[in-house]
Amino acid sequence: MRTLIILTVMVFLMLPITALAIQVSGDQWGTWTPDNNPYNVVGEIHVPGESTLVIAPGVIVNFRGHYKFVVDSLATLQAIGAVNDSICFATTDTATGWDGIRFLYANDNSQISYCHLAYGKTIGIGNGGAIYCYNSSPTISHNTIRNNSPGAIYCKNHNGVIEYNNICDNTGAGYGGGILCDGTGPWIRYNTIRRNSSSRGGAGIFCYRNTIIEGNIIENNYTERRAIGVGIHVSYLDNVIKNNTICYNECDYGGYGGGISTDHYGAIITGNYIYRNSAGDINDGSLGGGIYGNPLILENNTIANNHAAGLDGIYFFSASNTTISNCIIRDDFGGSFDITVEYSNIVGNWPGVGNINEDPLFVNPHPIHGDYTLSIESPCIDAGDPESEVPEHGGDRIDMGAFEFFQRFNGFLLFEEYPEIAETGSVISWEVTLENPTPDPQTIDGWIDFSGPFSGTAIKDLNKTLQPGIWTDTVEFLIPEDVPVGIYTVKGRVGIYNEAIWDSEVFDIEIIPGTL
């Protein structure tokens, strides 16, 4: 009896879903809403030319066979979920999978955001198991894209953005387990690209030209033997790799570039953490654990604890004409090159203006959970090129490496409604506004210096915790009855008392005799 009751309840709960579910195939436009969930795809889907299909948050698209979802020439797909109400593209048969979303000369207003795309298995077009873009530039953002093959995303002449996605556990056929870009590339930024694989290279990202790769976490990707660029491979012209964390990427055997590889045309590589990558093992012919190739500019990178049979850090080839500045490179490097190295922390006594060879004193260079930012004692702080622009919150000069050690508060201290005249024995007051522009709480000291007929420090507020944002308060101060009259300069200070002044505000006040 108990079993019968449970089965009856289960059937009852399933009835509304079964009753509302619809089957879709062929030409589709208009709007899909969760009221009809799930949308069971029973044949190839087409969004016809110059039409629009909108998929609302919460929709479940369930592929009942190996069918593709095509957005045709000048058509628009707007699949935009929400943070807590995503759209799901999936299949009941994960072994067979579905045939991916294909944008073919589609309208650039197309967008896939806050979606889950899993178990796409594209056949006949190379890469792009989940998303295939051919001369189309849809916005691809805030999605979870995993367990697709071959590769997660393929782009041919994509001029848009791929950003804030979680691209994990995808398998590429030859190149590009996570993202493969042919022709002009997109702006690839702020993605997590993890545990993707390929047989020949670019397990994380493989791209050709005019691609900006910025602010991504590219880690634990894997290639098979003799592959190029496990984390990233860039080819041809005008590629920029900046401000990424590239770590724990690994080639099985004899690879070229555990972290990054570039070809003859070079690339600009700046502001990256490149650590704990492996191009291979001892005596297997692997080269360049961190970087392999011919980068044009290496600036403000931290390269440490990478591994290869030949040159753990960087292997240069083809008479590289590279400029290295403001870098920390604690692995050996070499090859065929004619390079300029300046203002960098380099293993060995490397010639060049401003170069040093000292322990950079990372916060924690642990082999598994390392932190390659700079500790306060690091000799790399304020040791970079004095002509380089100092990042916000930096010191007097740019630091070496990818991490700029926080030194300046760079907030603002503002006095308002302060008095111009006051009597001895009276209480004066004024408004103080102070901003913490950083995302983290800061500990600061505040004090008031004054000078005039005599000088000193009137008020001290030490070890104050200032939360992010703007803080306001009223300062009150009793003027002693016996203070010498005259004009005084009042100087508000914030910083570290007796060590550093980060900001100041000044006003003059005339002290006159009080009424007896």
C-alpha cells in the first residue's frame, strides 16, 4: 500500500510537466517560455533568416536525438537567462549527445547568456561541440559550458565578446579544447577555462589573429604528446595576452609551451601569472615550460616553477627580437634570440639596465596552493622601469611582476564647513569625508597637525578600519583658553602615523581672544 501511494504521488507530480511539454523541430521564432517546459527537440531546429527567437529564463531545451540548432543568415537568437534562473540545453542521451548551436552569418545581436550547455557532440564541422560561430559575433557570456566535444566553442571571424563563462571538461579533436578561433578573433575575457583537453595544442584556447585574451583563469588543461601551447596557443598577427592566470597546464609528452606558445609573428604578453605549467618530462624533448615561441613584448609577467626538459621558463626560437621589462622570471630561459631585458628579476646575472637576481619573496610559492603575489619585503616592489605608468594604488615606481603591491591609499580626504575664525576656549567643528576606493577594508591612521604661533599634533585616530566606500563624520576640537592667538594652519592627514602620509587636507583659522 505504501509503495502504491508513493507511485501515485510521483505520477501526479509528473502530470503537469508531461501535459505542458511540447515537441519542437523545423523553423522556430517568437518566444519560448518555461510554461511549456521541457521543449523536446525531435528534429533539426532552424531560426529562419531575419527572424528572431527569444528563449526566456528557466526554459529547458531537451534534445531527444542528435539534432543541431541552427541560427540562419541574419537571424537572431536571444537565449538570455538570469543569475538564478538559467536556460538549459541538454540531452537525455549523453552518449550520443546533441549537435550544438550553430550561428551561420547570424545577426550580431544574438546572445547566449546565463545558459547551461552540456554534451554537445558536433559532427562534420571540426570544433564547436556546444557553440559554432561562422562569420557571426554573438555575445557569449555567463554560461556554464562543459562536457562537449570536439571543443566547447568555435569561432570563425567573431568580432564580439566571450566573457564570464565557466568552460570546463570539454574535449577538442586536434586543437582548442575550450575555445578555438579561426580568422579574426573575439575579446576573450574573465572566463574560467579549466580541465579541457586536446590532442595537438591549445587545450585552453587556440586562436589565430586579432584576439585579446584578458583576465581569464586558464588552469589544469591537458594535451597529448608533442602538442603546442597547452594553456594558450596564439598564431599569426596582433594577439594580446594580458592579466591572465595560467597555471597547472600539462602536456603528456614532449610538448612546446606548457603555459603559452606563439608562432613566428609574436604576441604581446603582459601582466600574466604563468606558473606550475609543464610541457613534458625529463629527456622527452619538451621545450618551454612557461612559454615557447617568439613573443614580441613580455612586460610585467610573473613566470615561476614551470617545467620542461629544455628551459623551464621560456624557449625562444627563430631569432626572437623580444623586449622583456618589469618581469619576474625565476625559471631558466634561452634559445635562439636577440632580446633586450630591463628592470626585471631574472635568474642569473642577466645584463641590462635595472635587472636584479634576488629572491622575489612571494607570499607563498607552495607547489600546490601557491601565492605568487609579492610580500611586503619583496625587492621587486618599486623596482620596475621608472618610465612605466604606475597602476592605481601603487608606489613611487611600478613593481616587477604581474602583481602591483598595494602601497597608496589613493582615496580622498575632504574637509567641509570648517571655521575661519574661532575664540579661545570655544569648541570648533568641521565635516570630514574620506573614501576607500578599494574593494577591501583598509587600516589607516588619521591625525591633525597644526602650525602657527606654536605647532603640534592635536588629534590622533590610529588603526582605524575603513570599509570600502565613503565615510563621513564630524570632528570637534576644544581650543584651550591659554592658546596663543593668531593664524594657524590646520593639516588633516591620513596614512601611517610617523611613517607615511597618503592624503592631506589643509585650512587656515584665526584664533582670537575669547569673551571673559
